[in-house]
Amino acid sequence: MTKPLIVFNWKMNPQTEAEAVELFSHVWTRVKTAKYAAVAVAPPFPFLSSIEKRWGIRDLEVRGEAPVHLAAQDAFWEREGAYTGEISPAMETGLGVTYVILGHSERRRFLGETDAMVNAKLRAALEYGLRPILCIGEEMREGNSVPELVGTQLKNAVHDIPPLLLEASLIVAYEPVWAISSGGGGLSADTPSDMHKTAIYIRKVLAELYGEGCAERVRVLYGGSVTAENASSFFTETERTVNGVLVGRASLNIEEAGKIIGAVELAAALALGVS
Ligand code: PGA
């Protein structure tokens, strides 16, 4: 069984480098004793470099020994050039970044990011060896069935990307916008059973496009109001269709972030039959 992946998405927080280093050091200390879960942190761009240098994450990644992985919150689709304000995937790999969040609903909503842009970014990230965490999810939940939009966003994002490039690295994060703490819906996560259905649907779409093998290898994460209280439910109640969580707000609270790691660790250990 692959270890569940916990991704802490700090978004545009905290405000200073000192606070970012402090927050990261707590995650680092907590994760050092974690055996059953993998953890990645996505700090704002300006803090990536100082975190990388302080902990030597790039070298640790080369040796396969990084306890905490670095994630970026976005990446542009070109390697270099006249693209004011953008950051290329090559720059990120140079900073020891392993994962990159792409197509987050906040970027779609506030910056007009389209499926075509997400597709170009996804391709570039894969070409530069980053592991993309592709965010998809509907704005509003209507009825009980999995919204078709989830399949459409997924198909558009992977459009024309060769399976070989995709299947070893792609991570799909289902984040229903109504469940995200910033999404206006308050703090109510999706239910584990609905997430279970959605994860099956995501794999069905991937199987239709790329075959069963690919659909099985791609990791599916849940995101949207994950807390210390509900984190483990996505693993224990979903028959292992969910391979991790993407956590925003709760990851900024040192105590809660630690508890989330503990809860996911416990659920993963139980699934392995470790008592
Ligand atoms: P949330 O955010 O945990 O604050 O709901 C998740 C996300 O937007 O990635």
C-alpha cells in the first residue's frame, strides 16, 4: 500500500518568513516520527527558498531522505521568457520542490484560470519532473450524483498528454468548492461516502482515457475543510479509494496540523494491520 499523502496548502499565509520557518519546523519535527504517511507543504513562493536552504531539502530529495516534501502552489507553462510575475516549473525543481498544486479553485475563480491553462501547466509540470496535484471540483452540489463537471475538468486538464508522462506522477485532488473553507459554504467537508463515490468516478474517467492500470496508479486526494476531527474518516470509511488529503486552513494551526498527521498515520497503520 502506498503511504497516504497529506498536503498542507498554506495559500497566502503566513505573512513573514520567520513565521513560515516556525510553522515548517513544527511540521518537520512532527513528521520525523511519522512512518505511515507522507507529508508535503506548499508555502508561498517567497518562502520556498529559505525553507529549502535551512533544511537542505533538495539534497535530501536527491538521496530519497526528505521527511517533508516541498510543494509549490502553482507553476507557469513556459520554462523562461517574458512572462511577468510567473514562476517556471524548472525554477521550482531547482528549489527542491517535488509537488505542484495546479488548477486550484481559488486561481480559477480569482485569476480566471481556464481548463486550457491548467492543461498547459500540467503538461509543463510533468515534463520538468514535478508531481502535479490537479485540483478539480464543482462550485455547488446539486442532488446526490457525482457532478459531471468533475469529469469534464479532469478530461480537459489531461487532454493530449501522453499516458506515460502522466500515470507515474499525476495526483488528482477532488476539492468541491462549496466544501473549501474559503468557498463561502462554511466549514462543512464532503462526506467520506460521497468522496468514495467521486474517487471511483475519477478513476473510471481515467480508465476510459488511459486504461485500468493508469486509473489504479493515479492517487486521488480529498480537499475541503479537512480538520483533525474528520481527516481519518476519509481513509477508514472509503475502502482505500482515497489516497490522501489536501489541507488549507487547518494546516496553519500548529496543533491541528500535528493532529491531522497523527490521525492519518493511525488510519494508515490500522489499514496495514499494525496495532
Ligand atoms: P480548506 O482548503 O482546508 O481551508 O478548506 C483546502 C484547499 O483549498 O486546498
